[in-house]
Amino acid sequence: MQNKAVSLKTLLNQKELVVSPGIFDLVSLKIADQFKFPCLYMTGYGTVASYLGLPDAGLATYSDMVNRVQAFCSATTTPIICDGDTGYGGLLNVAHTVEGYIRAGAAGIQLEDQQFPKKCGHTKGRRVIGASEMAAKIQVAVDTRGTRSEFLIIARTDARTSLGLDEALRRAECYLNAGADVLFVESPESRDELEAIGRRFDVPLVANIVEGGKTPQPTAQELEQMGFSLAIHPGLGFLAMGRALQAAYGHLNKTGDSLGYTELADFEAFSKLMGFQKVWDFDDKYRELDSAQ
């Protein structure tokens, strides 16, 4: 696991690209942590789907999400960037959200300029609020953070799809001036657009790599050369899980048993990953006391 002494702020100010998988439940978190990624990304799409069984369309509340933030952050020492959607309301809500995410242990919060109800950034029907309204949200987020400068404010604009790249870049500049630490221009639609984003800003930039989404997928080396600091892969985990479960459950449905199905993790190794070794060690240590009751 990554020691939190190496903060997210330090990681993103280095010249090397940081690659971060999306985590959406505690199983995905524990599996991702096996690979010692320098940071993790709490995907809103995957978290809402796994926790509530709903689409990422503004249906999850602040209480739903801060619950997940606390659960995820308490289960790892790896810094986690946590999706804060639109801040769940107006300026007072943004302040409440930022304070709650800090208390829950997030290393940073992502806030976006969509109208409520928001939608996943690679799906249809997104609309954005005014740039000045979003800039005010960023200023409130920064003020709420106060001296806790290791907690990062990530400003995302969804303006590219409906208003074009130039407006998205203008908004990103506006949010940077309002105090954002990291910029996230959602859903660029070509390599040229990715390169334009990288040329425009000399601050940490997020590339959102959604397999099957609107943005092309350069290599990690290409993204680094373009000027990006962080490549998040929010959908990789839940898309892989969905494919694996469809295959496994389909086999069971077709044959009536799991005989011959070999695409499985080792049960004992998986049990240890979930923490059973600690349970077994505890039982061994206190076996005599337990039997004396």
C-alpha cells in the first residue's frame, strides 16, 4: 500500500504520469491495492451502480456518497480521489460536502459544472451551469479547505460536448483562477483535443480514460508527453467485473453447475485478501479461552 506520507499533491506535481484505477466497492479497492497504485479513484458511476443499483444520473445523495468515501478511505492508506458530483446543491452544500469528504479521509474531491441532476460524463443529455456559478463553487471549496492544503480541489468541466472545446478551455481557466488545484476537461473527442488541453495549462491535468467512451485512448507515455499528470480509468474495473460475472453466471445457468469453469480466483487466496487470515490467527490464539466458555 502507498504510504500517505506521499500525498496526492506531491504525486501530481511530479513529472511522471500517475495511473489510477477506478474503485467502486471494497472488493475492487482491496484488489486494486494489491498492485500498489500510487492513488485510487472513487468512480461515481461504479459506486452508485454497486451501492444503489442506479445510474449515475444525480440520484445518489451526499449522504450516500460520503458513506462510501468513509468506507473506502478507512480501508486503505492509499490516497483516494473521490467524486463529489456537483457538490450536491448550492454554495452551502458545496462547503458541507467538502468538509464531509475531508473528515471521511479523501485525498481530493472532484467537482463538476453540470446542471442538477448530473449525468455520467460519457453519456447523453449533460447540461452545464454558468461558468461564474461554478467558479463560485470552486472558491467556496477552496475556502472550506482552508489550511488543509494537501486536500486537492479538482475542477471538472463538462462543457466540451454541448459548447465546444474552446468554451471548455475557457471555463477550465476560470476555475483555475478561482483556486482549483487540478483541472479536468471531460470528454475531449480526439487526440488533437487532448494535445490542446495539455498545451493550454501548466498545472496538474486529468485524463479520463473510459473504455468505449467518447475520448480516444493514447498510451500512458503519450498522455505524459501531452502534459497530463493523472490518467484515471474509472470504468475498467466494473466493466471487467460485469464481463466476468456474465460469463460465470451464464455458465451456471446453462449447465446447472460450475464444473469446468476455471476463470476463477483461488478461494483461499481471495479469503486472505478479504482479511480471513486475521480471523484465523485470532481463533488460533484464543482457541482455549473460547472452548472454556
